Amino acid sequence: MLKPDNQEHTAACAHIGRMLARISDKWTLLVVQVLGRGPLRFNALRREVGEISQKVLASTLRELEENGFVSRTVTPVTPPQVEYALTDLGRDFLEPVRGLAEWVVANSARMDAARAAYARRRGHG
Amino acid sequence: MLKPDNQEHTAACAHIGRMLARISDKWTLLVVQVLGRGPLRFNALRREVGEISQKVLASTLRELEENGFVSRTVTPVTPPQVEYALTDLGRDFLEPVRGLAEWVVANSARMDAARAAYARRRGHG
DNA sequence: TATCTTGGTTTCCAAGAGGAACCAGCTTAC
DNA sequence: GTAAGCTGGTTCCTCTTGGAAACCAAGATA
């Protein structure tokens, strides 16, 4: 049994944890970031994202739709046309995501250096 | 074959993607966020993070160490004592991660509302 | 002697991710 | 007229990953 203070603290952290877990799987952040450049159709999005499989892109998009980050607009022409775009919530979310992406771009050299140093330590450790 | 412009563009995105993928698994961001409050030993960290298994926490920490975000300090006493702490790089990384966490805290109501709306649409759709 | 501690690793099983094939509904090519 | 191809998926199968639980060393404690 935890003290009330700790309980509150832990509950808040668990909440952050759940939300963070909901958005930080392998592809979600990347998809949000790509859609931040503009709406895209399924296969165009897939090409932009890179090596994602259809199945995983579909489920990632469904989850993003469920969380209210992206909208899915079907135009019943032939061939079918399904456009994915960020919602207001998704665009707001883009701000911290871009912060993350920019940090990654700015610091990838440091990350690579750290990996190299680790490999050296491990290599002749 | 892509045009040079696109190739450059795609290469940069792939790079962001790789880096983003490296840090955005289920637990990494959360562990970084928790360690941002101060160094912790393995089991203390595990209790703070919540429902993570030992195996996954161990591998998450190894990867964070590999990327240069956390340091691992072993004190050879008995029982063994292993302290994990953010490095300079990890502390720098904390800034965008906190941005994300704060956004999540500030907008969790909107996320929940979107989920509820989606469930309603699906419920009697 | 038996048990508890710490920080893991190993084992086993279920869940998830990925590749490939398939599908519908229409268009184009041969 | 029939075969192939486009779209946006779904289904099937496999392989990797995640999680629970057991095990481990090396001492402290009872």
C-alpha cells in the first residue's frame, strides 16, 4: 500500500505511461510526421513512410483515427480513393513530434558517436 | 529510380525514420522520462515504470546505453548495485521528451473524447 | 540450513510484425 | 473478350518480439 502522495504521483505517471505507450510504437510518430507535410492517400503514404507493410500501415492508421489524430476520407471513385489527413488534434500533436524529430536530426551525430564508443568498449572489452 | 531531389528528401526521411524508430518503442520514452527525475537502480526503476518485465527493462536499458542516453554504474557490493542515470545526451533528449509528455498530459481529455466519439461512430455505424 | 536480497538471464508461450497472396470493382491492353 | 492492373485493404502463415515465471550467483540474515 502506497502513501496518498505516492499514489497520486504513481497514478499520474501511469496515465502518462498509457498515453505515451499509445503513441510511441514503431510507426505512429513517423506516420504523424509524414502526414504533417500534407494529406496523402494510402499507397502514397506507404511510399513516403518507407518499409512499412500494408497491414501494419492499415492498423497504425486505424489506431491514429481512433485516437482522433487522423481523418479518413473515402471518395467513391474508381479506383477507390482514401485520403488520410491530420485532424486539428493531430496538427497540435505535430508540434511536440516535430520537436522530437528536430532533436533527432540535430543530434544524430552524437547518437552515432555514442554507438561507436559503445561498440569499441564492447569490441575489446 | 528516383530523381535526385526526391532521393535526397527520401534519404533524410529514412534517416529520421531510423532514429525515430530507435527511440520510439513501447518503453524507451517512458524510461527516459522516469530517469529524468534522477538516477535509479534497476528494481527501483522497474517499480517506477510500472508493468514492464525484467527482460524488457534490461534490453531497453541496454539499448539506451548503446545509444548513449543512459550510463550504467556497477558498485560491486553485495547484493550488487547497478545505477542507471541519464548522460548529457540523455538529459538533452529529455527536453523534447518532456514536450511530448506535457502535450499528452494537457491533451489527454481531447484524446479520450476522440476515442469516445470513434467508439460511438463504430458502435451504431 | 533455508531464505531473502539484487540484477539480471533463460525458458516457454502468446501476441504482434512482416511478407505474400488474395479480394472487389472498375479500366486499360491485347 | 479475356487478361492484366490500379486502388485500398484483408487473410494466411511465419518469424520475431513481449511477458510471466523460474533460475542464477554471492553474500546477508534468521
